[in-house]
Amino acid sequence: MDYPKNLLKPILVYLKRLEGDLLRRKGELKKEDPYADTSRFNDNASDDAEAASQFGHAQSEVLSKETEAALTRVRQTMNRVEQGEYGKCLKCKKMIDTDRLGIDPTAEYCVNCAKSKG
């Protein structure tokens, strides 16, 4: 059973909005990264200021990777919607419970396969 197109349209609209939000967040993180400020090389910052920059950079890197992973999941889900594969478990090919998709529209696996996968 496939989902009717009229049910998939709002999901696709949501995913496109989420993609835009993630792209904006990715840009913000790039600007917030202390290492993006090239003028920091011109000063003789104290050790604690440099440590704060390193911590800020590490934090920015982690958040950027998480954002990129979420962006990839959203784009993969949009592809599944367009190919008529949305809501099907990637492993067993059965339909994913709608409650699960309601919580996470990018879910790729049904509950049983997700449990056995992890």
C-alpha cells in the first residue's frame, strides 16, 4: 500500500521548509565558528581566549555535522516521497507505522527493524 498523493503533499512541504531551516542553520554555524574570524590570527590572544576559541570551534564542528546529517536525512526522505517509496521500511519493505512517521517524518525503518539494526 502506498500513501495517497494528497497525504504526501503536506509532508513534502514540511520537509522542504525543514531543508531551508537546516540550510540557514548551517550558514549561521559557519559564521559563529570562532575559526571563521581570520582577524584572530593578528592578535596575541591569551591562552584562555585561545582555549575558548578552540572549544567554540569544536562545538561548531559537532553542530555542523549534526545539521549536515539531518539535511541528508531530509533530502533522502524527499527523494523517497518523489519515488513513491515514502513510509516503507528500507529493510523489510513493510509500511512504517504512521505514529512513528508523525514523530519523525524522516524515519527509514519500522520499529522492529530499527530495534534489530541498533
